[in-house]
Amino acid sequence: MLDLGTLGGTQSIAFSINASGQIFGASTTAGDRETHLFLHTGGQMIDLNSSFPAGWFLGAANAINGAAAAINDAGQMVGSGTINGQTHAFLMSPSSQTFGSAVGVFRNGQWYLDANGNGAWDGCSTEFCFSGFGATGDLPASGNWDGGARSYIGVLRSGTGQWFIDRNGNRQWDGCVADGCYSGFGAPGDLPVAGDWRGTGVAKIGVFRNGQWYLDANGNGIWDGCGADLCLNFGQAGDLPVAGNWDGGVAAGVGVFRAGTWYLDYNGNGAWDGCGVDRCYFGSFGQQGDLPAAGDWNGDGKAKVGVFRAGTWYLDYNGNGAWDGCGVDRCYFGSFGQQGDLPVAGKW
């Protein structure tokens, strides 16, 4: 049995659970002054009341009075609340950005990040669009460099092996003291990766080189050899790297995308242990020529695969490694990015 806890008060109640393990319920806040709705996902209880428009009063009355209160496998929640003194039903379809990862693209030194997580480009007044961090030819990465809840950008200048990361998260280059610049971690032709390699809560850099991984396990931005850092053999030349907490744990595991097939280090030991222990998706999600991405698309605490194809995104929303159509998974047809862009994902 798992104690879900509360939102600071002494009482909580669960209404419904979906196939991803997300739980919809209500809890009292500090001092039991108010009762708020919550979503328990990825091991965290999230207060939903701040996500509703002003004027709504939301609490546990829907459960007490027998009204419907449930969550479906797409993460949509239904219930009832009070607005202007009247009881109304609601449907809440939280964006991926509210609880999970959202998409973004890097285009010749320009960044376009889906700040509201709806999979559509809504203009620079709503989304994040900026330049001045990175240059044409750089390769993008993202991670919570400061250990916080949000993802920040970074680039690997693959021609030189230099890294530049936006450590303070203001989406501009502030120099090597405020941000991070690392030389000597990587070589020309390497591909960038980022992940919390040791489960410390902070993302760190890494590179993939023809089937070999070199990961900055101690987070100092310097290659200290395989004893202090990590060197892994996972994949082969021509593969494209990804990283994520595939099993929902705190540490990131590596993975590769090979012309439509995925190989994921599910148990995180840095070795390929076969499809029974690790994960392999044979042609079930993506095709040759796609660019891979990884993110916690539905906010359940586990990284999942996705691909970017000439301006269109396909995201494995339910995490089963198979394409189940746009109704179950997510597809953004030309709404975020264009051909030639490089994909990134994060909690912007």
C-alpha cells in the first residue's frame, strides 16, 4: 500500500486512477483551511486548483455528493465545481507542459520552445523564441542543470567538442561564470546527450561516439576517465542517442534509435541485456530518417520515446513503445517546427 500524502493538510481522498497510475483526488491544504483537487503523478501530488480559471471553487464535494470524478488514460479529468454560486461540471485536459515534457526545436542558432505544451506554435508572445545561445552547426541538448523542476537549454559545438549550457535558465548567454562552458568533453563529430546519470537530481552532459558513450557522472564538465566518469558500450556507429528514466527511477538510462528501431537501457546498467530485460521496439515507433526525442509526455514520471519527422512530431504518450494513432498517442502535424530543425524536449 502506498500513502499518497496530502497537500499540506490532514486529509486526502482518491477519486480515480488510470492505466498510467495517475490518481485524481482531493486533499486539504495547510491548516485544513481549504480542500483542493490534486493529480498524483510521477510520485508527486500536484495541486490542480491553480490550473483552473479565476472564479471556480473546487473541492471534494463531487466525491461526497456522488458526482462523477474520474481520470481517463489520456490524463483528462472530469468532476464538478462551483462558479458564480452554481455547480457546474468540468473537463480538464491538462497540457503536457503542466505535468510533463513539451517539444521544441533548434534552428541555426534560433530556439523555439513550446512553453504552453499544446504542440502548436502560438507565437513569441506565448511561446519561448530567442537567439543568441548557440550558432549554426551547434547541436542542442536540454536538462535541469540547476537541479530544479525546469529544463534549460544547452549546445554542443560538435566541430570543436565545446559545451555551452544555460545554467541560470534565462535563455541567454551570460558568460562562463553565470552559465557553463566546457572544453575537452567531447570531440569533433560527437552527438550530445544529457541526463541525471547518478540520480542526484541534476542533469549532466555526455556524448555518443559510434556506439561508445562518455558521460560526465560527477558533473564537473571535465573528462576524468572511466573510473570517475562513465564509459559505456551501447549501440553502434550510425545510431542516434537518447536518454531518459525509462523505468521511472531517478537516474537516466541511455538508448539509441536505429532506422526505426529503438533499444533502451531499461534497467540502467549501461549494458545491453536483451529485449526481455531492456526494451526494444522493432519498427513500431518511427521510421528511417526520423530524429529521436525522449520525454515524460504524460507526466507519469517515466521517459518515453518520440520522433520528429520533417516538421511533424509523433509522441508515445502512453509509453507502450507502439504507435497507437493520434487519439491515444500524440501527433503534431507541421504545427511545431519545420524540415531541417533539430528536436529538443523538456519541461520549459
